[in-house]
Amino acid sequence: MSVTKKLRFEIFIRDSFQCQYCGKRPPEVILEIDHILPRKRGGKDDPENLITSCFECNRGKRAGNLRILPESIRERTERLKERELQLKEFYKYQEKIKKRIEADIDYLDRKWFSLKGEEDYCFSDLYRRYIKNLLRTFNKYEIEEAMEITWARSYLKESDRFSYMCGILWTWKRRREKKEE
């Protein structure tokens, strides 16, 4: 049984398209898949038994036995596995943050329109993005408080209320920064 094209390229990718014996890469050389334990000696087509080799190195080895996978390959494989695991966990964490931010935006959306007295309305996509940007600097409770202060100002025109709320938040931020100096 020969190594499938799909598996061959998975090994090439794992080994960074580089001969694991001499370090050469295409287009300088043509790459092949080498069996660490040759088929003639019972080697299988498992990824752990396969290594990227150039034509010359593979032919030079012949059916010799590489009983031990070179340390650099083992280390790189472990590092790649660890990287993939970390990325998977990082993406799960990012997704959790994204869901929390969306929940905070929904909460603030409901708060804004309840203060306005219109329960059936919601922020446009543009205003949702504005709120998302505010959440990078302020927590939802600070934004909620600024909303309450804004809606308590009956003299404000409706078209000015969102800007007024943002002004409150940025004023608070500047005051905090002054205190820290």
C-alpha cells in the first residue's frame, strides 16, 4: 500500500516542506515521504513512521532502519500539537468573550430603550458597534449609569442623547487618568 497524496502533504506540512535529513527545500530538491522503519521491516504508513526526505537522502538511506525518530522532529511535532491545543483553547476563550460582549450589548440596548420608554425598539447595527467600542474602555455598569444620567436630563434633544452619554463616559475616563498621575 502506498502513502496517499493527502497523507503525504500532511507530512510535508508537519515537516515544513523541508528534508529532515539535509534541511533542503523545494525548488532546490524534490521531496518524498520516507518510512523511518522501512516497510520491508514491518514499518507502517502511520504519520509517526513517516518523515519528509529529499530524493537524494531517501535513496541514500535505502532500507536502513531509523529506529528512533530524530529529536528535532519529535520536538517539532509536540510543539505543533501544543500550538494547536493552545489555539483551540484560545479560540474557545475568544468565543466566550464575544458572547459576553454581545450579551452586554443586548443588556444595554434594552436599558437604553426602557429609559426612552420604548420597549420594542433596538439599536441599529451602527449603534451596536458604538456600544461594543465603548465596552473596550468602560464596563456595562458604567455605561448603564451614564445612560441613566443622560435620560434624566429632560432638556436634551433625543438626537443628542447618545453623544451626551459618550461625553459623560469620556469625562469620567479623563478624571480617572488625572487622579492616576
